[in-house]
Amino acid sequence: MIWYISRFIVKGYKKVRDSKLRKDKIVEKTGGDYSLIMTIPDSGFMMDNGVSCLPYTPQDEKRIISELRNESERILKAGNLYFVISSRWFRRWERYVGIDGDENLIGNQSSDSRHVNGSSSLVAERPGPIDNSDIVESGSDCDCKENEVQLQRNLMEGQDYVLLPQRVWEKLHEWYKGGPALPRKMILQGVYHRNFDVEVYPLCLKLIDSRDESRSIAYLSRKASVSELFQKVCALKGVEQDKVRIWDYFNRRKHAQLFVSNKSLEESNLQMDQDILLEHVDGRHSSKTGMDSTGNELALVSLEPSRSPMTIAGGPTLSNGHSLGYRSNLNPGSSLSSGLTDMDDGFDAYSSVRKGEKGGLAGLQNLGNTCFMNSALQCLVHMPPLVEYFLKDYSDEINTENPLGMHGELALAFGELLRKLWSAGRTAIAPRIFKGKLSRFAPQFSGYNQHDSQELLAFLLDGLHEDLNRVKQKPYIEMKDSDGRPDKEVAAECWKNHKARNDSVIVDVCQGQYKSTLVCPVCSKISITFDPFMYLSLPLPSTITRTMTVTVFSGDGSGLPMPYTVSVLKNGFCKDLLLALGNACCLKSDESLLLAEVYGNKIYRYMETPLEPLISIKDDEHIVAFRFQKKGMGKIRLVIFHRGQEKSTTDYLKSGTELFGVPLVTYLGEDQPSGADIETAVSKVLSPFKRTYSSAKAHIDKENGFLLDGLNERCSTSDAHSIENAEFEGTSSSDLMLRLLLTDERVMNFKPFKKDTLFESGKILRVVLDWTEEQELYDASYLKDIPEVHKAGFAAKKTRQEAISLSSCLDAFLMEEPLGPDDMWYCPRCKEHRQAIKKLDLWMLPEIIVFHLKRFTYGRYQKNKIDTFVNFPIHNLDLSKYVMNKDGQSYVYELYAISNHYGGLGGGHYTAYSKLVDENRWYHFDDSHVSPVNESDIKTQAAYLLFYKRVKTESRVESGEASHSHSIS
């Protein structure tokens, strides 16, 4: 049997070699011994005849997939095929080939990637067949046809699935089989900002046959033409194209007859999961289903009451350029009826609101994960200055020549939609035309995925500004440095320059100005600029703490490892953990700590970024810190792995026993170290573990120490776990008889070296130390069983996040802080990029101020939402103390709208609260549903965007009377 398997192994090896897809041998011959190959676990990789075939090595698979991926990225074009594959399976494959989070081949990061990717080099288990069962609709299996298998809705790229180029999928499928295959096409989106996107969720249309009311489902790309829709429908129903008519049957009402053309389904405003109606025109089966109230079959049917012919922008032309030549025959009161009707953008939208009619209470229909859009729109269309502006004639201000704008189309579409929402009645509107414009000009919001209402708001404010910019030709203006001039002079100059290029209703109403101060940490150069803003993104300071246990190792052999338990803010950063640890272990001013995560007896990652969020560290992880002298850092880093070795083993180049314990880290002082230097460094860092007369006592102290709280440890030079270096000064490396081998990052290959071996200067050297049974000079128990970050069994009572005030968020926003390493500032005096100290101050506030509460945080390994309740005032928000420019104006504000987000990241639901100012009453806008709400109920922990309008209080400013405003101090 062994001969039979070996025969296939050899044949498989020859086949791979001859194909020239591999540059390296599968395995190095070790005297004809193939036993090493025989230990590869069974992966289910089978040839067509059912016989197990030798797979590629993990390194080869990684290389081949990487090359195919790179080749695919060089040839991006519409129509390229990509395949959806389960993140769960793909992470197993990444783990098998040794890909960590930083070198992810596909560029997506799943929430559990730390546990999967982090152990990539630790568990060399080949994954089984490709399994997409966790991302397809229930009932789908590998035997289904591709067009019958549908993805589950609301999946997140990176978390639930990844996208593989066609050749990558084909290669993986060749190796692993499985499925089902989920092909998706790449499409080109956008008008001015064009970008490629993979259409993960094709357009799903529900076909209703007028003959028997039967229903069918048709899946097409939203970029497919109406001609392709006709072909698919006729093939599905077995009819000829000239014998049928197809209607846009949104909300089960006829809107437009679709004609065979190259017009795309997206341009035809067809939405996900909407109905289309198939009518037969042979004279026998013409259905009356969906006829309008008059029984005719108009291409467009207006459902709004007839009103004044006055237009919003000064002309009776729709945004698509077609003239509107008819009026609805419906009674004026018909639009007040309950239920959903589709009042598309463009249906008789250019009419004024009659006096005495109540407007602003219409909902917006959800077109498929568009609650984010509906929420932001309701807040915008209830902004009093914008309502007043767009209900008047603004045609003279539409800028069709601005290269930064959208030729006025976005402003027209928004004006049309606002006009409808402020028409009388509460009939919900389906903003299909507006969404179509949004998809054209902002392809990042196309499709049917959930998005961020704040990101949409930022785009809309900027887009409306550019479309309504009164400046047709922007002058070139060279910015000047402050050069010690008074702030008032510099601020006025900057605002004048800004207005010379940017002048619109959005600037008039929504833009303020803040002062930005940068200080160079080296030469103390001060740079002051005054910049405009349209909203303020406020961080949410956290009050929740967590306890974290970190084991501190000496990097120079000056002491035994010691665990310390410290308390830090849950939403803090690594710099906060380092500060707490430094206080706990009495870190000296000339010392530094290096944080690292240990996983599978290896260093999984170093946490050298001070601003890395602590949420990336889970409670069940093992975190260590290596303590060094600052002057000794920055040279070559030496990592020492520990491996058990049986006494009888003669060939110590083999993998032998598995790794154990915590790797030790130290630094080599030489630029080109020798083998002797490495042995000396290893000997020095191991010196605290040498067994001495008092080793038993030290061991007991160590065992007890793991239960102590590091914060209660006293700082003393006579620490029970500290060992004097002098005790080991007479010990030479040759007396230690240590087995050291040079190894690679994955600790898979080993190479012996001698004392006179010289190593080239590099960043990291790695060695493996073999611990033999004879090696009883050192106590390895200190390297084992280090505590977790937080032991779940001993968890204290869970603390709740205390409510925070809007003022504390503003204080955090205006706090002085260093720039991040990826956001360096170029110092004109030093002529280098510096990590400057930045300070923001508010100089001038707009009439409408929007606060964005930064509830979403994005770490390296996971995304997080902060559900902290923010206590914000509804009336009399006094921001005077935050404004540096004391110009006598009033900065008292009143809340008028809130965009809420419920649920977690990547999903959840958006709603809005808006106040009808004239009615002085709050309403809840939940997509189509609109209902009154008490003012006392609008403060929730779901508040995401806060919209305030300035209160006019001239008399107070002029008279200087005491204010009754609510100061947020």
C-alpha cells in the first residue's frame, strides 16, 4: 500500500514539474525518504478518477494565486467575470498558504481574520472543497444550476464573502472543486467619476403575466438594455417580441411602457424587486390589470393633483429634457389617500404649493436598502432655508458649466423631490429618478447595499453647492501664510478668497470657518490656516474601561517576566495601554515598551502604532510587552523561538517537536552580527531563566504573581523577580551548549550557522532554540501559560457606558493632538514631513450647523459601533464660548432634525426626526411611514446626525441682557 501511494506521489511530482508552473521542488530529497510528504493531511483533493493527487505546496498556491490576481488587476474592463466565494472558506485557504491580514491577496478583511489569518503559519491543514453554502439562499446546493443559486441578501464584502477574478476562481476550483459557482460581472459606473464595480446583486424583476397573473423572476444586470430584458422575458414565456408589451409596473401601477432599445434598465429607473407587467397584444389576452383610473394606457400617469403651472427652476421641462404636455385627470383630493403610490420625480413636479396646504409630511419609499438616503433627504428637505430657496425660482443660479458639478442635474433632481415632499398630503414618494441621478454622479451609492447617511449628506451638500455655484469662472488665488498677522485679518482674507471661488446658497447657509494651528515638534514652526466646513465630525469620548493583563518580558535579560493588570478606556488606543503599563512596571525615562501579540507560540504581530484602537485586542488573546533601553533599539531585531527536542533525535534540522512558549525578542548592537553575537544575545536574554539556588522560591513567586494586580505592585529595585546581571557575567555562550538554528518567518525552514558566520544588516533575524532533555540549566516554565488579556471566568460586573454630553464631544474635537503617522505635515522650515501637533478652533459658525457623531470606528481587524447615549440640547444650544471671533453675533441654536441609525455596522436601519417649524411639532420619518412624535422622545442613543438652526436674537445682542440660553459647558 505504501508503495502504491508513493507511486502516485512521484507521478504527481513529475506532472507538476513538467507543467513548469512550479519553480521549486515539492520537497527536498532526504535520502529517498518521502515520509515527510506522507504527513500532509488528507484534504479531499481528488483526481478525476478518484485517486488522491499530490497538491501544490502552500507556497506555490500562494504564488500562483498572487500572480493570477495581479494579472487580472492589470486588465480591468466592463464584462470581466468575478466569482463570489465564502469568506469562511477563503480564510481557511489563506490560513493554509500563510497569508496574514496585511498581505491579503484579495484586499478584504473579515471580522474574524485575526483568528484565521493569524494562525496561517501554525496549522498547515489544507481546506476541503470550496463551500459557499453559508452565503447562498437556503435550499441551494452545489448541484443547482448557476442561474438558480441566489446569494443571501445584505451580505457584506470582506465579512461574508470575497470577490475572486475568474482565473483565480478557476484555479482554486481546479484544485479544490466544490461550489456552487457564483459568477458576477464587472460593470462601469458613473458619468464624471467613472469606476469599475462588481455587480454582486443583479437586478431582480418580478414578471407578472397579464394572462393568468402568474409570476416569474428575471435576473439581469442593471446595465443590461431593455432589448435584453425583452429577449429574456420572451424566452422565459415562449412568446414573440412583437406580440407583447412590457410595462414598468412599480407598486402595481403602470408608469411607462418599455420599448426595445439600448437604454439600460438603470436609466429606465427600474428598481430591485419591482414588478414589470407582460401584456399580450393579440387581441385575446390584453389585460386590464394596472389600468389608470381613466382606463387609458399612457406611457406616464401622474398621480398628483393638478396645480399651478409655475415651475421650480423656471421652465416646464423635465430633468430628462422631455416636455410635460399633459395633466392628471385625478381629483385634487385623491393624493391624500393612504397607502403607497409612486409619485416619481418628474411627474408634474413643477407646481407651487397652494397657500394653506400642509406640506412636508410625505414619506420616502425604500427602494432596497435606501433608508440611509431617505433619512438624509428628510433632514435636508426640512432645512428651512433650503425649503424657501427650492420652492422659488432658482433657475438663474443653476451652474451648468462648473466642471466640479453635475451640470445642474443634481440640483434639479433634488429640487423636484423637495417640491413633491412639500406638496399637500402624506402619500409616500418613490424617489426613483433621484436615485438614478445619484447613481450616475456618485456611483459609490449605486446598487442596493446599505451606505452611510453622513457620507451621502457630505456628497449632497457639496454637489448642490457646485451645481448652484454663482461663480462661473473660478479665479486662481495664491494662498498666503499667516506670518504672525492678526487672526482676524488672516481669517477675513481666507474667507474672501473662499467666497471668490465658492458662492452658493449652501455656502450662505451651511458653511462656517475654523482655525487650524499646526506646530512642528522639532523647530516649533507655527502654521495657521482658516478653512471652511459644512459639518463637524465629533468623536465620542468613552467612559467605559476594561482591564487588560499584559506580561512584560525583559528584552535585555535583566529580569523575569511579570504580568501586570491595568485599567484602560475600552475605546482607547495602544498609547493608552503603554502609558498604563509604564506606570505599573515603573518604566524609566530611558526605557521603552514594545507590544506584541503571541499566537501559537509565535509573534503574530507587533503593535507599534500608538493610535491603533484597543478594540482590536480581544479578551482571549495573549499580549506581551518587551522592555528595552531606548538606546539599544533600532538596530537588528532578534526573535528567539523555542522548540522541544527529544533526547534521541539525531537530525536536529528536522521540524521535530512543536514550538512552545513565548518567543523572546532582543536587539543586536552590531550592524553585521556574527553567529557568536547571536549566541551571546540569546545567552543574555535567557539569563533570568537560569536555575539557581533560589529557583524554587522564584518559581513560587512567579506562580503567585500571575494572580496579582499589576497596579498594586510596588516599584522597587529589589523586585523579587529581578536577577542581577553580575551573577551571570562569567558564563560564556560556549558553556551553554544551546542548539540554535536560523529560521524564516513561518519557522518552517532551518539552517545551522557557526560562530564566525556573518549576517547582512537587516531588520529582523529569527532563530530557533532547541530545548533538549539534557538542558536543565534553564527553567522554561516561565515561558509557558502566560495569562490572557482578560479571563472570562473572573469577569467583573459589566460596566455601562455613561451618557456623555454634546459639549464633551466638542471638547474632544477641539483638543490638541498629534497628527497620525499617515497624515504627516510638511514643515516649510525643516523641509521635512513632521508629526505635527494640531489644534482646531471654531472661528465662524453658519446659520445651519450639522454635528456628525462618529459612532463608527474602523480598526485593523474589526469595525465597531459606539451606542453611547449623547445628551444634546433641543433648545437654546449656546455655542458662544467655542467661537473665537467675538463679533457680537448670537450663536444660539435650536435643533430641527436628527438622522438616526439603529443596529450594527453594514446593516441596521436609518430613520429621521424632523420638526415642522411652522407647526412646531416633531415627526418621525421611517421610510414611507410618517407619524407624530413627542419632543421628549427624540433623544435616543441612535442619534447620528444633529441638525441645528440659528435662533435670531438681535435684541439680546444689542441690549446685552442676560441670556436664558442653554450653555453646553
